Amino acid sequence: MAVLGKIIRETEDRISVRIGDVVSDVIIEKDYLQLRTYAMGDTERERGSKQNIQFTKEKAKEFRDLLDNFLNH
């Protein structure tokens, strides 16, 4: 498991949006939260080409603050 160590807020780059459906799932345990995303179009999560990230509670709170900033602007 690779736990997220540092979040860097990028301000000089742009998001390249791709049209299509990406499926994700979330696993929540006592000390960690894991978010997995799958290849575009893999709506049944069968291809195994997933990307994942694990958050500690501390990093989840930091990310929540970034999400709150995004949602409030």
C-alpha cells in the first residue's frame, strides 16, 4: 500500500478534461481511506487497470479542505 505523503496545490497547470465515464470505488477502514479509479469504459471494474490512492485521516482532512475551497468558489 502506498499512502499519500504530500499534496501539492498546482496553480500553473490546466486540467485536460476527457469525455467518458470513469468508475471509482472507495474502501473505508478505521485508519485509511482508499479511492480507486478504473480505465475509461471499464464500468464493471473487470480489466484490472486501476489507479489507487490511500489517505490517512490527516491527509483526508487536508484534501477535504481543498475540496471545500473548490466547492465554495
